[in-house]
Amino acid sequence: MNPSEIREQLNRILSSQIFRVAEREKAFLRYVVERTIEGRGGELKEYTIGVEAFQRGDGFDPRRDTIVRTEARNVRRRLARYYEEEGHSDPIRIELPKGGYAPQFVESPQPEREPVVSGPATIPETQPAAVDASAVDASAVDASKLPPRAAPFKLGRVKRWWVVGLAGAATIVAIAALWAHGPSFGRPGAVDAASIAVLPFQDLSGGRDKEGEILSDGLTEELIESLTRIPRLRVVARASAFSYRGRAVDIRKAGREMSVRNILEGSIRISNGRVRIVAQLEDTTNGYQLWSQSFDRKFDDILAVQDQISTAIMQSLGVQLTGAANLKTGASPSAAAYQDFLQGLYFLNQNTAENARTSIHYFDRAVASDPKFAPAYSGLAAGYAAIAGYTSTPAEEVVPRIRAAATRALQLDDTVGEAHLFLARADTYESKWAEAGKEYWRALELSPGSAAVHRYYGDYLLRTGHLEQALAEGRIALGLDPLSPPVIRFVSEMLYYLGRPDDSVAELQKALELNPTSGLLHQELGLVYMSRQMTYQQGIAECVRARELMEGDPWTTSQLGYAYALVGRKADAHDILRTLEAGSQDHVRALAVARVYTGLGDRNQAIAWLKKAIEQHDVNLYIGSDPVYAPLHSDPQFRSLLAQAESGRTALVSVP
């Protein structure tokens, strides 16, 4: 059996609802599976597991401390429950026989499935329903005072309360029906059949404005978000799916690249106030079309027709809405708020800080138009979180706005996982570690299929000193978003922090084959290369390339200065320092300056700027884990600074 298939199954188990909050059982299962894959299953003794998996120390005595036997029993019970419920159709069974600690891997027999085709549906036209829009104060999240500095960013999806218009509910219900209706959809084979990617819908309108593009992007994103609510269906996240925009797609190849069995694609055409949408679901193993449908409606009727379309699709397929019972919650927004919301989403995902500010403008308009429209508040939180992470704007200026927007979203609907994510990030930025942990647990509970939640929970684990667990969460996020540069970067960064530079480079090189113009990936590859003298020249080349692709980003500029310092190009490093220090003193990113001084070997300046970074509450402060600062570890000033920076970060929050 292929080790990569076993690891994929392990990640599937560890990310399940049954194992998600069981940290000890997860640590046990991860350890014994990895050792068995490595051919060391015979070494799995109680003492070894206690010392290596549970860090009990050399004095561990299994006769007095029963942690290994206790957790083995717990793992067996959870595995049995998992395969009875969430994993009943998984392709591989991981079993832990009684009397030993070496797991066994068993292939599950899987029935074949056949294509299902649906015919056209006739839908009566109706008028949109009115929405109550009582006023609320949105001034707490005013974007007007933020400084106009641009830097690339990437953020996960903002959760929706409803499925976007015309084809949204129709295609979701069709997929849910196929998945719930038996072996025709949802029985794993070589690739997990309970998996799907929604490719960007093509805009065929041909107009000069972006109306069609904004609508097609919005529809695609809503489909992705809504599909994540179907139990046991793995949905590829936005970043990976949108990497296929504008490309001629070979369905089979795309299926292999994203490790999915199914792909949904389609097109949108707007003409004379009407919208025509065509959607089709295809099997990536053979290219067969499983389902297709076209819809032709008035543009203004998008939100009003989704229930009728859902009913028509279910009738045409002859199935019940089982797996998708919670696809739609909450009230639909007003038409004006919906339009502004789509505009906000469009600009939020253009990957620059300036566009994030533009998105905030549209989200503000949306909540002003419809103050009960919770997704728009979550969009505001996403926009401010992006600005906090990728500009020199002080955290204290934006964190209260993240908190205000996310809190308002949860007041309107407290089941929105990614609003809890933004509260967790706000707590993290303010060093409220216990509160952040609780919010992350809630986000994981509500949005287990969100790559963004797993990625940022991994970031929390990194900040609290749990690097192995952070890597595990990163790999879960990578399974959900396999082509996402920020997620790949996070995984490779964890490998780098854990002293595995070769593995880190391998991950980055594979990713760059698929996305050669990602500045984030070149930046990370340059950093890893600069960790070893024998690859310095490769590191310089990657840092230069990253700066070309991400011009104006202080962090990328800083990394090039650090690289120049290491190879002895001190004049070039000082030129970059002058560039970094040239801005307003309120908005110089101190951590970026500290990195260059570290490369130059100027400990006093490096520590002075690190102190400023702590005062700025820099959201990328990982000085205890980052090998860049290893030369400073022996300095008493640095040790004191590290204790100050990491105060309260040492323990994970207990499971609520």
C-alpha cells in the first residue's frame, strides 16, 4: 500500500469530528502510523511511545504511568466509532489490534459508480421577498483612516449564510443528491470519491465592465462554501480552484493535481437584464459528465428563485435533500446589499492590501444597505485581518475593527465558523491566548472543512510552541487547498522550523511547478536556501525573484537584505535598511528591520528593533521558533526579550 495514501487516510481521520478535539489520541495515532510506515513498527513499545509521543522523559515508568495503555484503548474506541460514522466509506482502514501498538492498514472494497444525468427543469418566476433592514451603527469599522500601503496577502474564505442565486442551490442539491443517493456518488476509489473542486465559472458576457466576472466569481465562491456543509464531502478551497482560471482544463489532470474525484464547472452570460448559467458535474477518473443543467432568468430574480430551483432539481433526480439539509440558513439580503457584497468579495480576493481596502468600502456599503446581512460583517473582519497581516499598519489600529465586525456577524448568526476564526485572530494579535484557543476550537467545530481555519489554528499552535501539531494542521489545510501558495508556504515553513530543510524545499519546488509566479513561494524558498551556506546563491536568486513579484512588500524586501548580509554584500544590505527605515516612524515595520540587522551580525540593533516589533504587536512575531534569530539565543538581552514576547504562550487551551 502506498505510504502517501496511508498518510492521506491518517489526515482524514485526524481532521474528523470524532478525533478533532482528542489531542492525546491524535498524537498517539500519528506517532504509531508514521513509525510503521517507516518500517519501525516492531519498535513500538510502551516505553518508546511514552517517551517519544508523549514527552514523558527518560524516567518514564509504564508500570506507574498508564498513559500509553489508556490512550491506546481510547484510540481503538474512536477508530471503531469513526469507521461506523464519518469514515464508513473510506478507502483504507487503519486498525490498532489489541495486544500491540503497531497499526494495520486494510483496503476497503469499493463498489463502482455510474454516471447520473439530469434533464432540464422548468421554474416559475417569482418576485424577490422583502428583507427587514433596521439600522445599526457600522461606524466601528470605518476604513477611511488606514494608510494606503500595498502588500500581497492571501486569506481564506468568508463563510456564507445562504447559497448564491440562480444555479447555486440547484447544483448544490444535485451534488448532494448524487452523494446521498447511494454508490453512484460518494464511494471512494483510488481517489476519494467524496471529493470535489468547483472551478471558476466562465464569464461569457463579453462586456467591458466587471459585472459578469464579479457575478461568476461570487457564484463559484458560494458553491464552494455551501458544499462544505455536506457531511463527509471534501471540498477543495478557493485558492486551489481559482488557480485554473483562464486555463484550458484537462479534467483528468486537474483531478490528479487536486486529488479529487469530481469537478464542477460552468459559465455565466449576462444580456439585456437576464442571466444564463450552465453548470456541469464531471468525473475526473474518466471524463464522463454526471449531471448538467442550464438556467435562464431575470437578473433581479437571482435570490428569489433558489428554493424553486432546488425543488425542481430534487424532483428531476427523484431524491431527498439529505446531506445538504443545512445549505441555507438565515434571511436573504437585499438586492443592493448582495451586489455590494459580491463587489467586496471580488476585491478581497485580488491579493493586495489596496484591494482589501476597496473590499472594506463595499462591505461597509452592504451593511449600511442591509444591517442584518451577517456575511458582509464577516467580510469586513476578513479585510481588516488581511491589512493587519501584510502591511505596516499597527495592530492596535485594526484589531478592534476585526473584533467589532466579527462580533456583529456572530450576533446575527453565532454558527458562523469563520467569524469565530477572526475573533481568534484578534485575540492572538492581542496575546489573549486562552480566549484565542477557545475561539479556534469553536471555529474548528463549526467549519471542519475550512482550509483557512486549519491554517490559522496551525499558526496559533506555532505561536504557542507546538510545532509538530502546527505541521499536522497545515497538512490538513493542504489537503483541502492543495494548490494554495499561503498554505504550502505554511507547511514548508513548519518543516523549516522543525529542522527539515530538504523536505521544505521539496514541498516548495513541487508547488512552484504549478504556480511559478507566486512571490510567496519564491520568498519562502529563498529563506530556506539561506539557512545553509551551500545554497546561499540559490537563496539570493529566489529572494530577488520574490521581490520582483512582490515589489513594495516590506517583508520581502527585508528578506533580500538579510540574504545580502549573509553573503557579505553589506553595502546592499544597508541600502535596503535605508529603504525600510525611510517611512513614517509610526509605520516602519520593526520586525523587518530587525531581520536585516540580525543578518549583519549587529546584535544590539537587532534586539533594539525586535523590542520595537513587540511594542508594535507585530502579527508575524515568531522569534522563538524562527532559525533566523538563532545567533541571538545566547544573548541575555534576547532571552529576556523572548520571555516577554512569549509570555503566556506555553499551553494549549483545554477542550471546552
